[in-house]
Amino acid sequence: MPRIADYLGDDHNHCDDLFVAAENAVDTMDWALAQQAFTTFHNTTLCHLMREEEILFPAFEATSGMQGGPTQVMRMEHAEMRDTLSAMADCLSKQDSAQFLGLSETLLMLMRQHNLKEEQILYRMCDQMLAGDADTLVARMTQITP
């Protein structure tokens, strides 16, 4: 039985790897590679957020009865990450490496703090509360692709 924490933790790690590739390409001002790497990172990250918002969070809320708890905080942080990603895309289109890399530092801090909360708290709660539905939930999340 796949654990939700394992599946989404691996997804975090994959997004992190893509983030590093995009940041490195911008740092070297290889704009074609930077555009490709950032687009892949951006789409994969949005996919991850959708997996949580459309599948995991509603299942957790239905089972736990918590509507204004941890999932609300995660959604607010997702919105902040989306805004930062949008600003980064704008910098990339202008080939503004300094601004992009400044925003990437902001995003890195957001992602680290956010992922830690999910991996150490929310995903563990989900694994406990949704254990009987884990296979189905992971399968449904897997169907959402970049």
C-alpha cells in the first residue's frame, strides 16, 4: 500500500531537483535552457499543488471534519508560491537574472518551510486518517499530470 507521505514527499524531491536545474540555467544565463527548465519546474509544481488541492485536501477535510485547519494554511501558502512563480516567469521573459534569482531565494524559503510542515505534520496525519483510502488517493493523484 503506497503511503501518501512517501508519494508526495517524492514529488517534493522531484520538484526540488527541477527547481535547481532552472535556477542553475538562469545563473549561467543560458536563456533557452532556463526557459525549458523553468517551464518544466513550473508545470510540475502546479501539478503537485493540484494533486493536494483537488484530491488530498478534500479527502482529509471530509474525514477529519477540519475545514479551516492545516489545509487552509497550505492553500494560502500555495497561493503565495503561485504568485512568486508568476513573478519569476515574468523575470525570465525579460531575461532578468538578478530579479529571477532574488525571487528564487524567496521561493526556496517558502518551499522549504511549506514542505517541512506538510511532510512532518499534514502527510503523517493523512497517512493515519486516510490509510484505508491511500491506494485510491495516490492513484487519483497520479492521474493529474503536468
